[in-house]
Amino acid sequence: MSVSEHPVQQPIRMIQVPCDEHGNPKEYIVGRGGITRLEATTKSGMHADIAYIRVWSGELAVAEFCQHSLSGVYFGEDGA
């Protein structure tokens, strides 16, 4: 499954992760804290059918989460 085949085709404006590296709840919101884009993506190989969300800050991917590790995904236009 390529990115163009990903089931989520609408913009993602925010994701919630149950805990960050310090054990605290975390949100990634487009337009805040340097986050410029949240991108639905997939992996090749053994985990090809699992959706992932990639977090971008400018042209740098700063984090990536498997859909199973997210507590919320919120859709809408960037900054909505």
C-alpha cells in the first residue's frame, strides 16, 4: 500500500499520544510548537497494513506513530 492508497485522505490537524518519552500525555497540533504537517503514511514489508502518522517540523520528520499507539486523531484543515 503506498501513501496514495492510504485510507485517510483528508488533512490531519491534531493527534494525541497517550504518553511521551517522559510518560506525559502529548498532543501534536499543526501550527503549534513548530509542527507544520501531520501525514498519514504506511510502511512496506511486514507492517504494510498498519497506518502510521508522521509528524513534520518544516522539512524534518520529528516523530512517527503507529495507529495503535494513538489515543486520538482529529481531522480538518491545518490550523482549523
